[in-house]
Amino acid sequence: MQALQQKLVSKKFLTQADMNTGIGTFGNKTQAALIQFQLKNDELEPNGVLSDETYRLLFKTPAPVTPIPTNLNNTNIDTVLPMDGEGYTTYKREPGGAETIKM
């Protein structure tokens, strides 16, 4: 919940002082800030619920991509993931899996 509140503060829908009154608690102030965010985004229903759509827009994460298998007998799915982006943690990107990168 604290990450949601911090994101709402960074986008100016919630003040730091408001967040400090209930860090990690989804109370009236957090819900009101979430509704204001939803109202600013026409494709969202302003209901104060952190739906998948609201989360993706708030945290600017891409919608999940479902790979299309080219060989139905092959159970391996090879999907290239982005190298970086907000909310990504990359593990074992280097040969031998030596490096962990936190974005």
C-alpha cells in the first residue's frame, strides 16, 4: 500500500502530509486521491478501487503480453523481456547468471 501512496504523492494526487497520517493504510485520503487519479484518466472508472487498469496507468506498466506459440508441440516459450523499465528486476541477464540489476 505504501508504494501506491508514494506513487500518488509523486503524481501530486496525495500530499506527503496526508500519506504520513496513515502510511501503508488504504484509508479515506488514499481512496480519494486514487479517485482523483481515475477521474484524470478517462478510460478508468472513478471508483477508488486499484484495478489492473488503474495500476497499469498509475505505474505505467505495459499490459501483459501473451506469446503465440509457433510450434504447438514445443512447450518452450521464448519471450524477450524489456531490458529495463519502472518496476522491473532483471536476474541472470549476463552469461552464467552473474548479475542482478534492479530498475
